[in-house]
Amino acid sequence: MKQRIIAAMPLISLTLFLGVGIFYQEWEKAAGFFLLIPLSWIVFSKHPIRRLSDFMIIIALGIFLWIGITFEVWHPTWLIFLSIPLVDVIADKKLTPRRLVFIGVLGVYILLGVLFNEWNRAWIVLFFIPIINTLFFPNKTFKNITREPIGERFKRYVINEERDEEN
């Protein structure tokens, strides 16, 4: 039954959208019914937190546009986009040092914005996330696979001398 509801949700959302739009002339507010599509996938999933993490970009964008268009409140509504990485941290259930840096710097940004009302200039602290992570917590999966000189790799991949000789 859950799969049937998920499959029917686009038509249910469209029907609700058209019904509220036609009968009440509230097209902007009715657009919120389209958020039922990813929400149904999340609610009826075996792993709702993981699905929420997968669809958080769509949900955040939908909520941002819906609130912004309907109520014309754009400024604080953009904060909904900060929920995307936070939901990812919660879904993974691992608190790595790189994520702690993200949460800490984000907290500093929000604190500067709330206390000093410096949202327009405080965003510069967000650059500390990749700086601190690169300096102190480098990604250990990156390795130089080959010791071939860069000139040889350039000739092989870009110039491809063998292919030029065949033509």
C-alpha cells in the first residue's frame, strides 16, 4: 500500500493544487502541495532519516520558494538552506572532526548574525570551514595514483600521440 501511495502522490498533489487554486484562487499557497511528493517518499520509506537527507535539497528549496513567494519573507527564510548539511550530519550518525568544524563555524556565523545583526558581512567566516578542514583534517582518501611525470600524462591523455599517428 505504501508503494501505491508514493506512486499516486504526484497526481494527488496536482489535484489538491488545482482544487485549491481553482476554488479559492490561492495558487501560491496551493503550490505547497507539491512538497507532498518528496515527503511521501520520506514518510513511507524504511529509512526515513536517510531519505530525508537525500531529499533535503529539494525540500529546502521548495519551502524557501513557497514561503518567499506566498508571504514575501525572503530574508530569514534563506536560513532553511542551513538545514541541508545538518540533516546530513544527523543521518550519517557520525560526528567527524570535519563535521564538528562545520557545526562550530556555522554556530559562530549564526551567533554573529543574531547578536550584531551583521548577516551581510558575517558570511565571510564560512570560508573558515574549508580552510580549517584542509589544514588540520585533510581528506585521507586522496592519493597520487601514478608517479608518471605530468608531461607524460599530458601527452597520453590530452594529445594522445598514438591516435594522431593512426590518422
